[in-house]
Amino acid sequence: MSVPASAYTWSHGAVVRAPRDRADFAPLFTGGDFGEGFDVVLDTLERLGIRGSFFFTGDFLKNPSNWAATERAVEAGHYVGPHSDAHLLYCPWDNREQTLITQDQFRRDLDANIARLARYGIARESITWWIPPYEWYNAEIAAWSRQAGPRLFNFTPGTLSHTDYTEDDAPNHRSTDTILASVRDYAAKDAHGLNGFLLLTHVGAGPRRTDKLFNRLETLLAPILETGLRARRVDELLADAPENPPA
């Protein structure tokens, strides 16, 4: 039985949440400049007995210090996909509807990222979903992605989980305690809790953040699992998502 597009939550042409009547969520992790917590993340997922979804830039995949952990993620059965080879900015922060690159630039960058993943035995046809660089895109980028093959999605808004990269002295800094509280508070106030949620954190934050969320990843995930939600790979959680958003 097909699922109507309206059962999913969409933003600018991309899925941002699976149906709220499903007791599933997807733990997501991106990596670009830093990956010092990659093995900690993998250890935590293994300890919890769950699989996650990872998305990496070209620079991350080129860095020898990330090779072993990336291979480990693939071997453990986690989903591993692209995050833009050069981590491009697709549209201005103050004018989302303007596209800063051409479709050819978009396609070549995505293809390059996918080619790097092939070195880990990840076939192009197995890459069904990916998350945009900076988690910032517009409807034109989402349409180009559908034409290219892998479909673009984004994290579910409402919590601060994605701010775990913010540096200690930055105006937008959010502490790990604040981030964890935001997830708990959202789950408590939403009538559907975290059902269908796409929950994003990072595998590294760099030396200018001392309060690393990945060191407390179990504190984030275990209470969610205790509510009965199942952790799913993104390709499992979004397996029946229609190709296009509601008209």
C-alpha cells in the first residue's frame, strides 16, 4: 500500500520527517572537517545494538585518519552516504531561493563524492538518500537531486541536536546539557514524541569545542530507545517516501 506524500513532512522539496504514526527514528551523523569522535560513535551504536546513518564530505573521506573508522562503519552495516564532495554552499543564508551553483557543478560535485564512497565498496545504486552540505538547500537543489538519482533529505527541525559542532567561544554555542534538554523537551511536548524523527549530530566538533556531545551519545539515544522507538537506517525509515512532495 502506497503512503501519501502528506504523511511525510517536507521542507523545500525534501523530506524532513517520516510519518508520525511510526515508532521509529533515524540517528544521523555527518562528518566534514572533524572526525575525532567517529570511533566513539561507532562504539556507542554497537553497545546499544543499533545502526545509524553517516554522511561524509570528500575532504573527510580523503583524510587518512578517517579511513579505518569509515571501513568499520560500512562493515558494521551502517548506512554511509554523501554530504557534498567540496561541502558547497548551495544558496545564500539570507536568500534561500537563490541558487549559487549551476546544475553541472552540482552534479559533478555529487558524483565526485559518490566516487570516493565507491572505494569503500559502496555501490552507487545503494546510495538512495543523502543530506545536503550545511543542511541548507532549496527546492531547485532538491529537484536536481531527484534527477541525479540519490534523493536529498534533511534533519527534523525542533531540537538543538545539530548544534553540537558549535565552538566554546562562539555566539551560537550550545552546551551538551542544553542540547540534551532540547531533545527531551521536544519529545515531551510533541504529541507524537520523536516518531519518524531524523535526529542529526556530528562525528566531530574540533579542538575549539571541549564539551563533546559524542561522548554522551548514549545519554541522548538510550532514553529514546527506552520509550520503544526503534532506531532505523535512513534508507529503512524513508523506504516508502514518495518521490515528490504534496502538490
